[in-house]
Amino acid sequence: MALLTAVAVALAVAVCAAAGWYLTRNQLYRELDRRLGAADVGGPPGSEGPGAPGGGPGRGVQRMLGRQIEAALLDCRSSSSTSTSDGRGFGPYEIVQVVNAQGRPCTVPDAGSLKVTAADAAVARGDSDRALHDGTGVSPGGKTVDVRILTFPARAADGTPIALSVALSLDEVEGPLDNLALLLVAVTALGVLVSAGAGLMIARASLRPVDELTGAVEHIARTEDLGTRIPAEGTDEIARLSRSFNAMTGALAASRERQQQLIADAGHELRTPLTSLRTNIDLLLRAEATGRDLPAAARHNLLVSVKAQMQELSSLVGDLLELARPDEAEPVLETVALHDVVDRAVERARLRGPGLTVQADTEPWYVQGDPASLERAVVNLLDNAVKFSPPAGTVTVRLAGGELTVRDHGPGIPAADLPHVFERFWRSPSARSLPGSGLGLSIVARVVAEMGGTVDLGPAEGGGALARLRLPGTGAPRD
């Protein structure tokens, strides 16, 4: 970032310096041209302008150098005579030269000489009004110099068209421009260094939170410590990124904690049926190994216990698989007749509680969901009511307007236990002697939440518990 900042500043400073240099150069050249008399359409100082009455361009120069011009035309030479003085003797001009109609240069004594170009010759022939350009010449002192030349038309004493060339040295322009260029280069270099240093400091300051974030990510990758947090101050993008990262690590830590808790709870719940199975099977194997047969009633009870433990183990594994299903693995939703699901669950509940009375009143209600998961949830809700109902008790099931209510007449639920009834593996102290894993209601809560519904469990009037399950749907199947 610091390098990019330095490059950007260097380009900006270079562009500004070049623009300033060219503006200064143009201004100096305009001043030089004004002194030559070429800044305006009119001729040089002393002229009366093209088409002016009583004269033409350069008439003032012709009056000043009339005899020298005529002498130069008579003795037309391409090189000037050398003077021992570098002073200017021709007004504001350093070099003055005549160009005849044939385009040959005719030097004026002690006025230096200029190199004639095609543009100058065209002016002498009358093909052009004037010529303004850079060129080279020899000063009256014999020194070769770079000059700015203005050539304008004139006439000899006999009326022959000629041209006069006047020149000023470019040293007055090039010297200041060279000095300005050196100054601008120094300023540009200083600006680049200052901007690079400032950019480096700003980049380090602005990227410090990113470095902290990178360090935290590397620390987490190295130690798997999801409790790492990054200070998030301010409202800029870095602060938002830090807060998002903290939220992400917090969610991952909570997910890991739930996973570890699930594993620990599952291990604890699996240990009980497995221990009972191992004890009963060891007893049967020991009796067979010693040749001492168990009484038929005792053997039957052992086998019944083994079967019950196997069923409990199978149910626990099924519940664990249902809870272990990732949230993103959404089941395919289809239209499900909830009243039919409730009717089937009521029949199963009657089989599991043969001494109970299960009353059912259902109205048609169609929902969008997974049929297997929905039936499992309803069965778990009814099994919970059957398990806590007293002998010869009554379980009332009603489905109306998309709300399923299940009421039992058992001991009810203490107020302190209500916040925990839908937690995984949670079992109230009074229910720990009863069969079950504590996963049934958590599965109900998960299935209902996936379908966009709600479920709650509370005390019923007159004793017992009342479960309410609400699912969005319609009274008639969708087309």
C-alpha cells in the first residue's frame, strides 16, 4: 500500500511539475515573442502594421538600418563581420539579417548572422506574411547561439521584395527553464520520499487491526482455541470485520460445546442400556457354562429385559441420528395431511398404553414438511403423554385450526423444569427412573422449528401437562 501511495503521489507531482514547467515555458516564450514584436498580428516594434498607411511591417527597423540594409544587399554575404563588442546596437535585437528575394542571407555589418530556413525564404519571396521559429545564429561577437527568429517582409530602396530577420537569444528562456526543471525534480523527489514515508506510516496504522486479525486466525488454526477475541473499536470496516470474526468464533465455540455435550450425554445414555445388556447376557452365559439352568421364569424375565434394552438402545440410536442430521441437509418438503399423521400416532399410543384411554378429535389440516420427521415428532409428543399418565388415565388429543393439543393427567411439570423440557438429554428428576433418553421433546422442537411452527409445554388446568403444537398450513390440500 505504501508503494502504491508513493507511486500515485509521484505521478501526481510529476504531472503537476510538468504542467508548471510547460506553462512557464510558454509564458517565457510569449514574453520573448512580444519583445520580438510577434505576439500580435502587427510587426515588430516600430512597425506600423500590415496594410497601415504610409508603410509596411518593419518600417522602423528599415529606418534605423536603412543604409546598412542597402549595403548588405549590394555586398550580400552569408557570414557577418566579427565585432569586438557583444553589446546590442540595433534596438532590442541581438542579431539582424537581410534575406533577398532569392532566399540568400545578407548580413548587416556588426549585426551577426542567422541560418536561413525555407520559411524565411518564403517571406522574402512574398509567399508568406511572416515566420516565427527557433534557430541558430552567430552573435556580433562571433559566438554561436540558439535564438528566437522573427522574419517579416520589407522592400529595398528600388522596391525589390526582401525580408528582414531579427533574433533574440534563447538563453533568457532556457536558463530559467533549466533551473526550474532542476527545482521541480528536487521537489518531486522530496514529495515522493515524504509521501512514501507518510503512506508507510498510514498503512501500518490502518493495517494493524488486520495484522491482529491475522494473528488471531493463525493462533486459532495452531491451537484450536475458539475463545480468542479481537478488540473491535470504532465503526469502520476493520471494526466490523473484527466483530464479525468474533461472532463467527463465538458461534463455532458454541457449536463445538454443543457437539462435545452431545457426545458426553450420548455416551452416558448409551452406557446404561449397554451395561444392562452385558449383565443379563453374562448371567445367561454363566448359567449355560456351569450347567445350572435358570428357572424358566427367571430366564424369561432376563430375555424380556434384554429385548427391552435392545429396543431402548435402538430408539436412542435413532434419536441420535435424527439430532445429528446437519441443519443444511434439509429434507424434501411435500404436502402432508397432519390429521392422518395424528391418527396414526394415536393408534401407536393406544398400543403402547393398553390401560389408557386416548381420545382423539382431529380436523383436516395440510402442512408442508417431511412426512417421516413430522410423524416422529407427533409420536414423541404422544409418547411423552402416555409415559407420564397414571394407570387407567386419559390422554386427550385435539387438532383444530392448525393447532395440535395433547393433554395428560399425570403429575405435571414443575415450573422450574419448564425452561429445560426441550433440551437434549434433559430429564426431570421424577422421570429418570422411567424409560427414555431425554431426546424425544428436543426432536419435536427441532422438527417444528424446521417447518416454521411453534411448540410449548406447560401445566394443564386440573393437573397434568398440556402440549401445544402449531404449524402453518391450510384446511384443504394445495393444488
